[in-house]
Amino acid sequence: MRLLPLDYAVRNLLRDPGRMLQLAGGTALVVLLLLAAGSFSTGMRAAMQASGDPANVILLSAGSEGGIERSSVDPGVAGIVAASVAGLRQSAGQSAVSPEIVHMTLVGPPDGPARQAVLRGVTPMAFAVHRGTRLVVGHPPQGDEVVVGRLAHRRLGLAADDLQPGALLRLEGRTFTVSGIFAAPGTVYEGEIWADLGALMAATRRSTISTVVVACGSASPADLEAFAAMRLDLELSAIAESDYYAERARFFAPIRAMAWLTAGLIAAGALFGGLNTFHAAFATRSREAATILAIGFPRRAVAISFFCEATLVALVGSLAALFAAIAGLDGQSIDVPGGTFMLTLEAGTLTASLGLGLMLGPLGAMLPAWRCLSPPLPSALRSA
Amino acid sequence: MIRHLILALSVAALLSAAELPTGLFVAQAPPDAVDVIAARTAPTPGATVTVRGIIGGRQKPFVDGRALFTIMDRSLVCETACGTGWSGCGQPPEDLRGAVASVQVVDAAGKPLLTTLAEAGGLIPGAAVIVQGTVAAGSNPALLVITAQAIHRLPEAP
């Protein structure tokens, strides 16, 4: 079969730059939205998975229904657990048991606007229990000091330089000094601000803590569950940290579904828009196509040329979206209630989004091409 | 293939059940049982006790991999739309606090056996049981732990 040369398709594309930009822009928008939805979903799922250490167990108050923010536990529980449960991980000769407060409040510089942030009241043991966290610079908080996660400045709407050691933060009517910066790669902790447990209890006027996070060594999560069931006077429930964050991920599932639905609806809209634009583009060329058929090229050759044209424009749009996503989406932080995570472009998302973007062109061109090439040759040659 | 799987699962279930002491589940109800609230008034560690209660008092009364469950005084069971009135979910915490107890089946070292009691001997959340055993060390009016020697499941209320 004789095919039309590829440069015929390229020249046709450049014949109307406005139309080409319209088609490429529509494809780019769809691919960008798919990449955004995919990176949002991947980033959130990965952060929740990374935040839950399978060796850690969270002790919450029995009536808190699994929410750390609603939980209220006696501060003495940490000591009782350490003394009662054998086989806990040891750190510097002590059982790795971390009493913590998780508190959401307005935080900001003394002379600037305040924003909602997640505060965690901790003792130095928190760095041993949450194994993924490490101080990058500075020292653990003491007194009215805080350490900030690497992404906390984004949550507060500040530049990274504004949240270096020595910076001041105002929260709960008190001024705290940043004593360090910690990293917790891929987890929701990176968007948090960690304060000294005692200082945060005083600032928030709390007499109870939110949770006790226990790191198991030879003990198993079942031992902590048994402890909670035996010590009914403490009114605790025990949940594996990985299960807790898996449950949180399920809580955000409707948001992820909405993101995919929005992307899907816009993709459908773009497909119909593409149909319309291709129809207009090919309809004006039906006489030209008929002439090509008249000089001996088969219908399939013209159709393939149309599909090449559509695929080229989809390729331009998809590549533009890919570069925009790499530059503007990958690694950007997103704040959700309870933490911060990074948008993550993974191979699966890239393949699916680019594949769909490339398919949009031929799909959009199929019906207009058929309408353009189906009329009998004599009537097509006489058409305007 | 499926028959082998069923056989393996049956053997595993039998081995798991074999860890529980023989004679733990009794068909005859032990006499002179008292309710959980009454049993908690002055528990004496080491004393023999026979307690009647409902398996529950919390959302998950059984512990996976440990021979341990919690019971609640039968007066606190309520009819709730959620269908888990045995968990005490409809009760004020201060009422629930004084009406629950833990039941354990222990090994020679005094630790709960490494098996679950869920569904063993027909035990399920919400089931009424009479537990005969001894008051475990550390029990006091705020905390009652019973080391069970005999468990009888009461028939369903009509």
C-alpha cells in the first residue's frame, strides 16, 4: 500500500498553528490532570505507608475511636507500659516508649500571620521510636523550643530560611524558639512541628497526653493488645501503627477518588472537544482528501496520514504536560489534616497518563476522519 | 488441592485448640455465680471466684494470639442501632469503668496462652458466660483479672 509521506501530516499541522495549539493544549491539560491525580494518590498512599512502622504500636484512649487528636491518655501510662511489657526495643538502656501529644493549632512568626499546623509534644525518645526521623540540624527541643520538619515551612506559608534554628514561632500565646530541623523522608511527620512534651502540655493547659507510641523488640503487637485488655483500669486500645495509618489512608480514599473522577471528566470533555476540532479541520480538507484519492492513493493511506497528524499533536501536548509536571508537580508538598506529603510521579502514573494522552489524538480523529473519507469520490470532489 | 488445604487448616485448627487446657469449657454451669459489678467490690488475689458476664465491654473483646477476653456486667448491655450493645458503646465511661473484667487462660508461667479464645467453645462477642477461676495478682476494686479454670457459655436468651 502506498502511504502519504509523513511531512504531509506535519505540514498540515502547521497549516493552522492556532488549531494545533488548541489541540495540543487540550491534550496537555488532560495529561497534566491525570499526572496530578496520580501523583496525589501515590504520594498520599506512600506517606501513609511510610509513616506506619510495623514494629510500633499506638496506645490510645478506649473512647477515641482510633483518632489520636480525640484521644486522652494518662501520662503515667508510658511508665506502666515500659515496666509491664517485656520485649520492648531498647534505646540507650531505656524501653522505647514515647508519650506524645498531637495538637492542631495556629502557628506563625511573632510578626506574621498564623496558619493551622500539626504540633507533636515529644520527649527525646520520640526519635528512637519513630525510626525514620532524624535531626538534620540543631538539638532536640527543651523547654520553650521546637524542632520543625523539613516541610513545615510550606505548611506555615514561610520560606525555608524563615524557619532555621533561632527563628521564633508564636503558638498558644507563647513564643517558642526553633532549635533544630528534622527529616522524616516520605512520611507525614515532615510537615509537623515537634515541641517538648512538658512545654506543650503547659502551653495547651492539658493534663493528659494523646497517645503512647511503643516500639516492639521481641514483643509483638499482640502483647500490647493483651496489655490493653488486661489493664482495663487504664482504658486503652492498642492499634498497630501501620494499621492506624492504613485506616487514615482509607479515610482519604474519597478525596483520591474525587481527584481521579475530576481528571476523568475533564479527559472526556477534552475528547469531545478534540472530536469537534478535528471534525472542523478535516471537513475543510475533504476536497483535498478526495483529490489525493483521485490520484491513486487508497483511503487507508489518507486515514493513516490523518491519524499520524492526530498522534503528532497528542505527542506534543503529552510531552508539554510531562515537562510541566516534572517542573511544577513532582516533589511539591500537599497539606492534609494530620500531615503533609509530597506529590510523587511514579513510573505507573507516567506510563498510564502519557499512554492515554497519546491515545486521545487517534481516538479524537477517528470519527472525523471517517466522515471526511466516506463520501463517494465524485461528490467529495465537488464539495466546497 | 482444596482437600489438602482444608485438611491442613483443620489440623492447624486442632493444634491451636489443643493448646487450651482440656476441661476448660464445661457444659454444666458452675454454681453460685455473681455479676461482674458484685465481683469487683473486694477482689482478693488468689481467691476462687465465679463470675457471670457478657463477652464485651470494648469494641474488640478478644485478643488475637492470646487466650484473653473481656467481660461486662450484663446490666450494661443495651439495644443500639449499631448492633454492638455488648461493647458498652452506649454507656457512660464512668459506668463502664466499674463493670468490666478481664479473663485469661494462662500457661505454667502464668502468662496468657499464645492462642485466641475467639470462637473457641462457642465464645463470641455478646455471648453470656460464667467463668470460674481465681483472682489474678494485681487485681483490686479498680481492676479485676480472672484466671479461668472453667468457662461455661450460657444459652442464648429467647
